[in-house]
Amino acid sequence: MTIIPLTDPADPRIADYLNIRERDLVGRRGRVVIEGRVVLETLLSPASRARPLSALIAAHRIEALSDLLARMPEAAPVFAAEQAVMDAVVGFPIHRGILAMADRPADLTPGELLAEAPDDAVVVVAAGVSNHDNLGGILRNGAAFGAHGVMLDDRCSDPFYRKAVRVSVGAALRLPLSTGRPIGKLLDALTTSGFEPLALSPGGETPLHALRPGGRRALILGAEGPGLSAEVLARCHTVAIPMYGGFDSLNVTTAGAVALSRLRAG
């Protein structure tokens, strides 16, 4: 591993890292920003579906990260910058001091994602989830509970937005994903592939604890507030998480984790 010292924030070799926060919403030519040690570990693991392109590391962190950085591909440069230079590059104080750039993993069609699913697979489907924290949390839960993959409709935010990747603790880099299609098309694909769609809703017909694990299931999650549309609910087996005292609201990430825990039990 060769470490390349970086002293000039305007060095063209690290142009992809310039003003990260301002550029998050306008895209990065199909590239993904990796932030923090845990996400970098996922990027450099055998499970990653993304290809590392480079790393930008605060100089004082190089030694402690040497074993991890040794996994970088030979063609992916590792730049080391003093903290002040790194802050000037990214446009804000980057306390973690760990950034990398990767190619965006290939997006799968719904059919491709579902084709290799085992008989007891659980797939997570998000409809209209535009909050990056919630989306990252859904991806994290999917990886934690062994979901076969995650499908995001055309109203969801980008799962490879920097904050979503960070909140997912790298799950966005390893889970099979299918994105950008209308929810109706996703439900069609699930039905064709023999998946039972389970829509999580406070008014669901079946309490979650009545479900038994097994079979091909798809957990359908909607955005906080509006939830899932009547049209979507009509096409699904609706499921509720019983709550006390008339309280009928859980964060979608929390609700998804509770439901996945039940569906993957045993």
C-alpha cells in the first residue's frame, strides 16, 4: 500500500471529494461517498457489491487504519491529508477523518432480485420513504435480519446518498437492491414470484404476533405520516403491531425492525 501525501485542497486527483455536503443532492457521476471506519470496512469486505476507487484519510489516522487500508485495491489510491486540509476539501469539519469513493453497485430489476430467493426469503419493500435517516435504517435492519434484498419504489430517496449509506452502516453496499419503479410494478413482481406481500399498518387486519415465520414474504413499509396508500393496502395482507393506550405510531425504522424480527424468528 502506497500512501500519497496531500497538501493542496485543490489537487485535481481528489476532485470527487470537494464540497461533499453541497454536492450530495446533485449526484456524483455514479459514485458513492463512504464515510467512517465501519462503512469502509464493509466496502472492503467480500460481501460488498461496490468497487473501491480511492480513499481520503486524515494523516493522524493512517497508522491505526493500516491493516484496513491494506485491503484497498492496488489501483485505488489512498491520500493522506492533515486535518485542516481535509476539512478544506470536504467543506466542513470531518471529525471521523475517513472518506472513500466507490462505484455505485448495479441496480437489479425486481425479477433479477427475486429470481434466486430461497423458499423462506423475506424481502423488504419501501414505498415513498424519502427521509435519508429512515431509509438508511431500513437498509440496516434488512441486513441485520437477513433480508434477501430491498426494493425501493420511485418515490423513495437515493439509497446511495452519503447520509443514507452512513446510517445504513454500509448495508447499502452489500444488500441486493432494486430501485426507481412504481410500487404497483413491485407488487406485480412479488406476486409473480410467489411472495406474500405483508403491509405494515396501524389498522392492519392481523396482529404481528399471530404470524409464523416461513414462506416467501415481502414486508411493505410506507413513509411516516401518510403511510401506505389504500390501493397498496388493498393488494396486501395487512399487519399491525399492537400498541398500548391508543398509541399508534412507531418510527418506520423501529416498526420495520420489530416486524422483521418476527418474520425471521427461528
